Amino acid sequence: MFAESGFGYAPHPEITPNTQLALELGELARGEGLHGVYHEAVMQAMWEQEQNVADPDVIRRISIDVGLDAEAVDEAIASRRFRPVVQESTREAHAMGINAVPAFVLQEKYLLMGAQPHDVFEQVIAQLESAPPPDDPDDTE
């Protein structure tokens, strides 16, 4: 599916990284308006470049390369101050039944977990588009 979508696929053959620290620095990036570029850089490093994104030196370099302040990155790594945010997000995901990545929640109705072919997304989107709009409890007309 990677190749069909035009993406490279070369994860490290011997490492399944614990992405906790990468997720924590993602919260730092989110606060700086750099989450999208950070996320893309981490995904490319992990899935296309055989890099171990669990390694603090690797994730530090990626973070700085996308524009995060080096001192802020070092502080976030040392203090792990974003750990509670990531842990709470994980608890919320588990409460919704999410136990795999990637996971996609579409209009709070459909949950797609794991890598899915494009036609699965197209089918779900078509169902959402054809469904009647939900009743608006605030609509008094």
C-alpha cells in the first residue's frame, strides 16, 4: 500500500521504537505551530529512513531541524513535561476503542484502525455524505 500511494517504506528492520518521547515533543511542536511539519519529519524518519525515533538524539535532531528551539527541546526531553498530556490522550483513545495506529475517527461515527486501502476510506466517506444530518438539539424552529 505504501508503494501504491507513492510513499517510501524502509523502517528499521530490527527496531520497533517506543514513540512516547516523539509524541511528547510533538506536543511541544503543536504549541509552536509546527506539529504538521514535525509529524511529517518523524514519520519520514521512522518509515522511510530507518531511523530510531525513540533515540533522544535522533528525535532531538528532527525537532531542531523542523524549527523547534534547541533549549526548549532539551528542556522537554529532560523534564518530560509533556508526558501527562500524551498519557491522557492515550487513555482517551483507549476509551474510544482505539488500540492500533494509525486510527481515524470520522465525524465521531466511524473508527478505522490500522492501515486501510483508499477504497475503504472512500466507502466510509460516501456513507457519511449520504447519511441524513443529525438532529440539532439547539434548533428550536
